[in-house]
Amino acid sequence: MTTIVRTDGLVKRYDGTVAVAGIDLEVGAGEIFGLVGPNGAGKTTTLRILATLLAPSAGDAEIAGMSVTRNPDQVRRVLGFMPDVFGVYDDMKVWEYLDFFARCYGIGPAERRRMIADLLDLVDLAGKRDAYVQTLSRGMQQRLCLAHALVHDPQVLLLDEPASGLDPRARVELRELLRELRNLGKTIVISSHILPELEELCTSVAIVDRGQVLAQGTVSDIERRLRFGSVLRVRLLLEGEDLERARARFAADPDVASATIMEDGTIEVGFRGDDAASARLLADSVAAGLPIISYARAASDLEELFLQVTAPDRPPLEAALGVHG
Amino acid sequence: MTDQPVDTQLTTAAPVSRRRRAIGFGRTAGGIAAIGVKELRGRMRGRRAFVIVTIYLGLLAGFAWMIGTLIAQGYSSGFGGSSAFASAAIGQGVFAALLMLMTLQVVFLAPAATAGSISLEREKQTLDLLAATPISSLAIVVGKLLSALVYLFLLIAASVPLMAIVFVYGGVGPEDVLRGYIVLVATALGLGSFGLFCSSLVKRTTAATAVTIFGVLAMTIGTAFVLIFWTAMGTFDNNGNRTGGPFGIRSPTLLAYINPFIAQADVMCGTETTFGAWCSAVNSLVPTQNGIIFTEEGAFEGPAVTMLRPHEADEEGADTATRRRG
């Protein structure tokens, strides 16, 4: 897959604080790439540098082989940007809004007419063509803003928290729309701190915190690397002291980092081993006569990964990512 | 890394540079048109704009009639001097009154129309959307300026037939009217650019408007006051020539160049044959005056362009203003 967005040691300093501390990203053409991180992680700054709205303090970024610092004008032509917070012009109709941005890209009148009709169909606003922009709902404005980023048929879309402030239905609609855009061959870089939507959508993600990339790859890839810290949930037909003895038995296993009795009576086992080790632990426990009802790996979704990786004290996981990544 | 110039098929250096200039000019013109169309769609929607023009012309006509009547009354009661010149005096009086009123209107309306044009984009968070397009900063600034002023220009143009009434009385030539209108348009462009500059420099519209008003007052009342004060402090010989004073012999005539009212007084002075009131006013303030022209437009527009995408003008530091969370 050819790389279409690349950042190379991107640094952004504001007097005294460092917003981005050396971010290296590679996004392949046609990907939906998720930039995940808590507020203040440096996602917005990174996207604004890519959108040529901010100059990096050090490092550079390329979009479709063009430097955002040296060829901002050319980069703007292959790039559609939707900021996290955006306003709409008062006293402007929906079609006029798109017409204005199309003119900014120097698109001719006939093409503008055709393109506006197509885009309004795409974002499901064809019925609102003559409505005033400020009368649209938040979700509709969000879709209109996405449409504005598409007027010049860009190769790359940068979407900063596109789902923030949307109700669940609007969020689902947005997700569908992004899938459709991906099918149209667009590369989409999307930032979010709301994870479930990215997990279903993204072909790969980068987890960003404090201006640095902590992990990058496909969701399953990151998950695999994090197996090092997977969690097993074991339910036993035991109570009280018997349960405590079972916990101590699990804790004594060389592959187990921790074993805790949860409120619902299950034992949560922090497990370091691989799948074979996990099978061995189960066999040993059954052979030792523990009445096990269920024994399963806790589903490690993106949200959990995110919480693990961005935890304030960053337990050994970060080191694991650094070493094994 | 590969640079991909837009027009790679061109080989020789000179045509490339000419072609690039042409493309650049075309893009800027297209950008100005884009901004202009957008702004005017909003401003000219509905009948409001045209109702205001009608009311404005009505008020202006009433004012011209009152001034003419007042001057005529002065002559009929014998206080105005020889009635042989009454008609010319009425023409000059109406011309001066209309021109000063319109200058006052331009001085207030032009900067007011532009003082919010960039800062409002910032406040409404639409500037990012615009800055992420390839539209040039120059196109944004010029488009904003022209579209903000176009309504003012409409008012000025609508007043031309009314102003032509002075030709009925005489005393004022077409070239005087033309000079007056040139100063009006230059004032609108100059103070409009000043408002735009403040709007791009100061983040908030209210603050930008306050700075603009303060600047306009300094350019009008302030400069006139300094000149009057300077003149009053001087010493003169028997012929009325300045011989000295606490601030030196030469008056700070540059100050007069940015004052549109002194410029209009100079226009009015052109209609007077000998030692009229406007000429003596101008001469007393600016002894060396010789056709004051009002040209601060370029001085303000350049800085406004650089403030739109500050990081492109100043790599480090200047863009802290656009800093956001992330």
C-alpha cells in the first residue's frame, strides 16, 4: 500500500508547552486511520499541521508526496479538512455554502452545479438545499461541513472529532457516510476520543498521548502486542475462604501477574502468557480440582487498550510496546 | 520527497514565470470573486438594502434643499454680499455641505463595515475552513474589503445625480465634483482598509471596532487638533509668514494627508476664486499644501494579508494566536 500521509518527527511547541513531541505517522492510501487519544494529547495540533493551518516547530509532514510546509497551496488542493469546532455563516443557504467553497477552489459554474447536487445527495441533505445553514440541526451541519471538505474531490480527508456532539443516530449515519467515502477511494484520517466508533471503522489506529505515538497499527495488531497484558476472567463454584485459596493458587502461577477477586465473585487474572500457557493454566486448575464454571479472556476492545496505554502511571505496557513494537 | 509544481509540462523559464503569474492572478481574482459573491449574497438579500438607499437619498435631498434655502435667505436679507454671486454661492454652499456630510458618512461607515470582517470569521470559527482552502490571503482581504464597501459605494454613486443639482446654480465645475468623489472613494478604501487591518490584528470584534474608532478619531479630529495647536503656538512676521514656534517652522503636513476632511476642504478650496473660507482654513493648517491626496490603503492592506495565516509570514511564534487544544 502506498503511503499518502506521512509525518516525520513532527514537533509543535507553544511558548513553554509542547503539544506535539515528535510524532511519526504513516497512513496508506485508502485507509481509514484513527488518531486516538485523550483531550490534550496532540491530535488536533497534528491535524492542523497536516491541514497547513499551523507550522510545525520541527519535523515535516507530507501529503501525497508534497510537504505541508513547502507546498501548502498544493497540499490544500488534495486535502479536505473538517475542524473539531467550526461555525457556519449566517444568512447563507445550504447550496450557497457549498457553492462558496467550490469557488474558493476555482471550480467552474457547470461543475459546481453538478457537484453540489451530488454532494447533497451523498450527505443526505438534498431536501435542505434552500434551507438557511443556521437552521440545520447539529448533525446536519456536521454533514454539511463534511460535504464542504469534499467539494474539490480531495484524495485525503482530515476529520477532527467529527462525531462530537452528535446523537447516536447521527453518529451511526456519519459512520455509514465515512464507509461510503472509503469505498469511493478516499483516505480518511479521523481523530476521536470516543473509541467504539473508531474500532468498527478504522483500518488502523495510532494511540497518541502527551504528544507522542504510543502504539500504531491495526486494532488487532495492537491487541496482539498487548497480549502481554491480557486479562482472564475465571468463575468458580466456590465462595469465601475456598475462593480465596483458589485465588492464591492462580496468583502462584509463574505466568500470572495478578489475581483479584471481583465483586461479582469472579477472579480476574492478569496473565502474561500466550494462548498455550492459558490452556495449560486451565488444565492445571481443573486437574487440581477447582470447580471452574467459565474461563475466558476478557474482550480487549479499543477502549480497554486505550485506557491501558494512556493510564497516568503507564504500567509495564508502555515499555512492552516500546520494546516489542 | 517530490515537488509537484502545477504546470510541470512547461520547460522554459520565462514562459513558466509568466504563466505562473497569470495563474496566480487568475486565482486571486477568482478568490476575490468567491468572497465577494458570498458576502454580497448575505448583504443584498431582501429589500432592506434598497429601502435604505431610498431613505438615504431622501434625507440627503432634504439637507441639500435646506442648505440652499439658508444661503438664499442670507442673500435676500442683504447679509450675504453682492447678489450677483448669489447663485454661485448657493452652488458652492450646497456642494460643500453635501460633500462634508458624505465624507462624515464615509468616515463612520467604511471602517465600521470592515472592522468585523476578519474577527467575526475568527469568532464564528469559520476562518479555519477558509484558510484550509487554496484561496490566497490577498484574495480574502481584497474580497472582504470590496464587498464590505460595495454598499457604501452604492450610496455614494446614488448621490451623484443629487450632487449634479449644484450645476444648476453654478460656482462648481464638474472637475471639482469629480475631485470630491475621488477623495470620498479614497477615504472609503483607506479607512475601510484600516478597519480590516484592525479586524485581522485584534481577535475580538468589539475590541477591533473600538481600536478602529479610536484610530479614525485620531486620523480626523486628532490630526486636525495637532495642526491647529501647532499653528496657534507659532510666531508670525508682519506678512503672516511663520517665523518660528516651539515645534519648529515646518508644520507636520504629513498629518494633513491622512485627514479626509482637510482633503475635502482642499477640494472645496478649488472652487473658490480668491481667498475663500475653505482656502484660508486649509492654508492656515497646511501652509505648503498642494493637492492633498489620501492614500493609506496600501499601508493597511499589506499587514492585514499577513495576519490571516500568520505562520506563513512568521514561521515561529506568531501563530500562538491560532493555538487550540489538541
